[in-house]
Amino acid sequence: MDGFFANIDWAEIGAAGVDTLLMLGGSLLFSVILGLPLGVLLFLTGRGQLLEQRGVNMALSFLVNVLRSLPFIILLIVMIPLTLLLVGTSLGVAGAIPPLVAGAAPFFARLVETALRGVDRGVIEASQAMGATTRQIVLGVLLPEARAGILAGITVTAVALVGYTAMAGVVGAGGLGDLAMRFGYQRFQTDVMVVTVVLLLVLVQALQSFGDWLVARASRR
Amino acid sequence: MIHFQNIHKSYRVDGREVVALHPLDLRIETGEVFGIIGRSGAGKSTLLRLINGLERPSGGSVLIDGIDMAALDGAALREKRRGIGMIFQHFNLLASKTVAQNVAFPLRLAGDADRAAVERRVAGLLERVGLGGHANHYPAQLSGGQKQRVGIARALACEPSILLCDEATSALDPETTASVLRLIGEIHREFGLTVVLITHEMDVIRRICDRVAVLDAGRPVEVGKVADVFLHPQHATTRRFVQEYEHEDVLNDAGESVAAAKRIRVTLRGDSVHAPLLARIARGTQVDFGLIGGRVDKIKDTAYAQLTLALSGGDVDAALRGLREGGAVVEEIG
């Protein structure tokens, strides 16, 4: 066993794990904060919806599509000036979060839009008949009714972000993916590769299971 | 009173103008149960939704006690809507909220902050619709009839003066339909509500409505008291609805002896249903009454009998006179 794990520096792996979790937590938080309202707006301004606005909807939709079509590795580099402006550095964990959010928030917004489309139109109509304002419909009807779908969206986004963080090594952000890349792949340290990949697998499994549990708890159908 | 004044509605679909409602005038009196019957696409759903502004007319006005709903907007419209309860074919309850939270929802929307008062009101309403023990259940745990009862409690939460029923029993089985209609009837009397309902089933109209409008392709083809429209339908569409309900095709199967006789439809209403009118006339005029088809039932609270008879022998003219004098409406069938 010792022979196989010869190259493993557990302290380094621990630090990389912490970096991954920090990047994941930070970017997921901001992706939800930005993506949720964006998704609600995409839905509300859509055709036949409460705030139907063709122009606004097309503009938002275009922005989301542009961000989603850029490969993340390109986004990471193109974002550098904006990242500097936002967090003061384009390096490390902090420097990785803005591009991660820019990649994940539009993705999450689309998932939110889809979840909201699944809300029964009749329920929205009933709320209107009861004299609800658009704000009351969003907060009191749409979001609670789509809760399970939105939680599932957060889970999918979190798993996607784990994949994105592996590329964040390009801006020196560290993390498990970066370790796998630099030591496991470039230095042929197969043991480092195996350990980091197993840890990432465990992380994704844990996220998915936790997410599924939340979704099941939120479902009332 | 709800007064549709020269109201009409059309949509643009793929650049073409589609008329949902042709210009129409219609009055619904305060405190009555008014039914609107029509096939799908006849415009009844549009007409109902004009009342609470869920649909805006292309022209004309919808006056509720003199206020034009079609001219209201924003906060004024929302305020008015709170005075109009609505129940739906598919109930439209919030799946993420409990029964009690669903009923409390319109109160919360209205900004009712007094929690204890809201809870008391919700408990009272649930008790009234027979769901006192289901406050903490979720809609998914209820049967269709129970869901509609929650819908009714929710519609009543803000003490409306008008209740709109959008095919409220169309998704329910006959037995549940009867109990939900009974509940709507009771609530109509207790709360003094004006009830407007749309349906495609004549039986619903017969059970609880005072007056009915028959809608066909965006036009009201017949409007009147349910008994008049139901027993003496004038328009082909109305006749189809009534026949559908009565499943009456016995006439066509009647034998040759009947074909030679004089055929009439006799309609009796109220107390005269139970009077021994036919027997008396048969004795007096020596006319034989052959029974081809018929029905003895109730329209809302009024009993009626409608019989299709074949008259032969004796003094037929005297028999017809006697029937008319006895309070029957007699129609001769070709």
C-alpha cells in the first residue's frame, strides 16, 4: 500500500479539498443569488406570461445563450479584467469565483425558468382571481410551487460547478481538479490522480444525494 | 347586478381575427343562480372571466353594481376581484400549501395581519364545507370532491358577494357532483351570494340554477328561467342539450299503432304533476292515452312531468282542451 500511495501528500490534498469546497460554495451561492431572479425574469417576460415583454425577454435570453455557449476555459480568461474589478485579484480561489458564477448563473437561470414553466397555469389564474399582485404571485405562488424543481436545479448546478472548478487551476485557484491535472496527469503520479478523482466522485455523490433528499422533502405531489 | 353591455371579444390568432363573443347584452340579477351552458369553444369561459377581469373585452362594458370592471386596472381591479370568489374545474389549489394555508391565502393576499382572526375564519370555513379535520393535509392527499370543497372555502374567505364557478363539477363523478352542487346551493342561500356558473351539462343547470343562458358560437341563443328553457327549448342547440340529458329516443322505436294516433307532449309543473288529470280526462272523453316517453323529475325545487303521449279514439279535441284547462302545456308533435 505504501508503495502505491508514495506520492500522496495528505496535507496538500486536504488544502486542495478545502479550495474546491470554497470555490464550490462561493460560486454556488452567487449563482443562485443571480440566477434565481434572472430565471424568474426570463419566465415572467416570456410569451403569454404575467409581464410579457418581447424585447426584454429576447435580450436576456441572448445574454444567457452567449454565456452558456462560451467554453468555460475561454470564459475564465476573457473574464480576467472584470474579475480584477470585482474582487481585486484574478488569481486564487477569489479570482475563480466570478468566472464560475458567470458560467453557472445563466445555466441555473434556465433551470429556474423551466421549473417555473412547470407550475400549473390554473394556479396562477386562481391567484389573479383572488387579487394577487405580480410580486405576491412570484413570492407566494411561483417560487413555493416550483420549489422542488428549483432545488433539483441547484443540485444539477452544484454538480456542474464541481466540473468547472477543475479548470480553475488555469488562474491558480488550486483545488482537487487542479491537483489531478498537475500531479496526476502531467507528472504521471497515478496515485494522486486516483485519490483526487475518488474524492471528487464522493463529493458529487454526496451533493446529488443531498439534493435528491431535499427535492423529495419539498415535493407535495 | 352584473350587466354585460354590448360586450364583445375577439382574438388575433396567426394574423386572423377569431371572434370568441359576438356583441351581447345580458343581465344577471343580484342573488340569483345564473347558469351559462354551451359546448367547448362556445365562449362561456370567456364570458365568465370578463366578470372578474381575467379576460378583457375588445369592446363594451361589464357593470357590477354600476362599476365597469372592463375599465378598472391595477390596484382598483385587484380590490374588486377580492369581492368575487371563483372555483375551478381542476380546483387550482396550491400543492405546496396545506388545506388551511390554501384557504388563508386570499386573506394573506389582502394583507390580513391578525393571525388569530385568520385562523378562526379558516377553521370556520373548513368546518362549513365539511373538512374540519383536514386542515393540515396537503391537496395531494384529498379526493376530487374534497379538493373542490377546499376551493369553495377559499373562494368564500374574503366574503365575496359573487361566486363564479368554472365547470366546477366537470371533473367529478356523479355522486360527488351532486354533493358539491348541494353545497353551492346551501352557501348561495346562507351567504346571499350571486352565483354564476358555466357548464356543458344540462343536469347541473337543472339542479341549482334559477335562470340560464344557452351559448352557441359566441352568441346567447336562449336566455330565460330554467324551467321554461328546459321544458320548452326553442333553439336547436338548447334542444340538443335537453335531449342529451333525457336520452329520449323512445319515440322513434314506437310501433305502427302509435304512428296512426295523435301524438302530443304534455308538460305539467308544480302541484298539478300529482293531480289525476290524465285519468279524469280519459274517462270523460273516452280517449285512450298511449305512453311513448316521459319523465317525472325536479327542476331546482319545482316538480315537473313531461310525457309524450299517443291519443286515439274518443273525442281527442275535448281531451286536449281538458288538458290545457287542467294546467298542462300541450304541444302537438307532427
